[in-house]
Amino acid sequence: MPLIPMRVMLDHAAENGYGVGAFNVNNMEQIQAIMMAATETNSPVIVQASRGARAFSNDNYLRHLMLATAELNPRIPIAMHQDHGNSPATCFSAIDQGFTSVMMDGSLQEDGKAPSTYEYNVDVTKQVVAKAHALGVSVEAEIGCLGGIEDGHGAGLSDDEVLEHLTDPEEAQRFAEETGCDALAVAIGTSHGAYKFKEKPTGDVLKMDVIENIHSRLPNTHLVMHGSSSVPRELVDIINQYGGELKESYGVPVEAIQQGIKHGVRKINVDTDNRLAVTGAIRKVFSETPGKFDPRDYMKPARIAMAEVVKARMISFGQAGWADKVPIVSLEEMAKRY
Ligand code: G3H
Ligand code: 13P
Ligand code: ZN
């Protein structure tokens, strides 16, 4: 099956009331882990690569890995998505590389750190929508800024600044109408990485009510939750048990995501939980069997550990069981529909 536009998948998810996890990849084993989970659960798949991932793996490797993935998994609909494109140029180069979906994150300036203006965001998003839609490629945009980061991409906002940069529902409505984006990432108090909340988040820090408000204004826009890793205690414990030094922290409870899915969240970005699973599995092998030096001895358990996390998320988000029911629409057909 060829790679399909993400919009098709999210439309199907909306019609059937489920969410789709979007999992970050940097290498072959992570792609394989996602596909292991998808085949086991019959789930449609969004594979996403950040700018850093594209630089790390090299676009040519990534393109061919994704073509191989589609070839090897003819029954699974797959969308290939650029995560956090920092400029129209980044999104255009992703489209040239065969990505079927791009995120133009104009909530930040091109440095991927400083919050931008509303006008800048509209301008760059519209440029990307014009080119992408002409080719049938889907566009995710972002309005509002995520919280401070320990790693990855985003504005290093303090706890107080996060509250100032939450998505304003009225502005989100205007933005979606002006830009014509297919999916909209909203800021509700989450951040990327393993250190999101100091305690289990309540409604004061994780603003699910903002999602509900935006969904009531934009019932036909697919909402995206970034920074959605749950940072499971058991994964952190494995890392620390085998010599790691991660601090205690709390992620986004899966139940909160499920609540979001009831209110228009269709794409859920998860990277950190998979990083934790992979790192824990590798540390365990290194620690328990220090004589091993064949990469397969640690990459295989790492791949299995990531597949387990992805599988659990696919089941919780409700995408399990839908792979064979998502309509297959080509980019050409999608371009005609816009
Ligand atoms: O945007 C955040 C994702 O976790 C990707 O992180 O930019 O370090 O690849 P990255
Ligand atoms: P996490 O760091 O919570 O996994 O978020 C990933 C993300 O939002 C990628 O865009
Ligand atoms: Zn993100």
C-alpha cells in the first residue's frame, strides 16, 4: 500500500471517534517497532520525523525505509509526517522526499524556540497549505506554545509563561479558518520530554477545558496533542535500576488523552515514552550481560520494548482494529478534493 495523506486517516478517526498516535522515529528499528505494534493490533499508523531525525538518519535512508515499510506492510495505511517543520522550506523539502503530511510550526520563529506573532504564523502556514494541498499533502499547524523543554524542540517557557502561551480558543478558530490547515496542534500546558509536571497533573496545569472549548468552535478541525507521553513510572524505574539518573516526574495521563479524543483530538504525539522504553531495554542488557557486544543483542529487546509501548498506546487511543477500514486515497485524488 502506498503512503497515504494523514488527512484521510484523521477524517476516518473523527468519523469513528478514535485518536491516532503519531510516533517519532530516527532509525530502522523504531520504524519496525511501530509496524510490529500496528500489525498486531490492526492499527493505522502515523510515523513522524523531526528535523533532527531527518538530519540524523539522512533523508535518503528515511525515504527508502518508509518505502520498504509500505511494501512490507500492504494492509496497514501509513502516513509519513514531518514533525515541527520550522519553516516553509523545511516542509517543502519533506514533501520533495515523499512525506505525505507536514507540520508547519509557525507558533515559533524559524529558530524553533522564540514564540512568533499571529501574523507570522498565518503567513508561513498559508504558504505551506497552498503548496501542500496542491499535491494532496496534509498540513498540521500550531497555535499557542508548548511548555518548557528539557530536550527536543520548543520554547523554553517557564511555568508562568506557559499559561500566557496557552491556545486562545477564539484565536484558534480564526487561525484555522484563515489558513485552511487540516489539523491544529494546541497548547494546553504540556511540554516535550520527560519532565512535564512535578506532580500528577490536575486541570490547573493540564487544561483539557481548552480542548473542549476549541472543539466546540471548530468541530471539523482535527486537534493535535503534542507532548503526550505519559512518562510511565515503570519505564523510568528500569532506566534508573540499570544505572540511569532520571528525576521523578509526571507525564500526561492516558485517561486525559482519552478525554481529549472525546473532544476532537485525533493525533497524539508520542516520542519520549518510546525513548524511555528503548533506553531501559538497552541499559538492562548492558548491565546484566556486560560481555555482550553484538548490537542485535540489545537492539532486539529495545525494539520489542518500544513495540510494547506503541501497542499499548494504539489500544488506548482506540486506533486498534481500524487499519483495514481506513479508505485508501492517493495524493492525486486528495489534491483534487481540496
Ligand atoms: O518535537 C519533539 C520530538 O520529541 C522530537 O524531538 O527534535 O529531538 O527529534 P527531536
Ligand atoms: P513527548 O516528548 O511527550 O513524547 O512529545 C513528543 C512530541 O510532541 C513530538 O512532536
Ligand atoms: Zn511536538
